[in-house]
Amino acid sequence: MMQVPSDVFAPIIGIGTLITFVTVALIALRYARYRIPGRFSPRLDPGRDQMLEDLQARVGELEEMRHRMVELEERLDFAERLLAGPGGASGRLPPARPNTQESRPVTPT
């Protein structure tokens, strides 16, 4: 049989022990982070719920703004097509529609 010299055997045992210790420590910390309430647990942060609600409200506002932007783009496209139509090149607006309701001054009684 072949013998391993002691000057090689001791560092191999030391490195193996160190790797085992680090692995066990990482597993224990990961377990503590998700299973044990306290400072390791990200799920129990009291400000996290409020921050999440604020972010959801901001996303809702952004969605609303996006819908408004789409509507404004459609209106702008319509106005461009209207101006580019017959008479649009000269910068004239189409004739106004006749007012169907009579305008009467309001008199106090």
C-alpha cells in the first residue's frame, strides 16, 4: 500500500474540514433567514408592506398615464390627418358646424 506523507495529509484534512464547516454554516444561515422570525427574515420587515403598496400605487398611476398618452397620440394623429386633408395644406380649418341651440343671455328674474 501507498502511504500519504503527513505534510500532505494534514492540509487535505484541514481544507476538507473548512469546506464542510462553511457549507454547514451557509445552510444554517439560509434556514435561519426564512424560518426563524427576527432580523434575518426579509418577510417580516414592517416597512416592506407599505413600500409595496406605494410601488403598486405608482404602477397604477403610470398605467393610467400610459392610457392617457395613447389617447392623446390618437387625437394628435386625427388632427394631423384632418389638417393634411383637403384644404389642410393651406392651413385652413374645416368650416364650423352650425350651432343647433340658440344662445340666449341669462337674465335674472
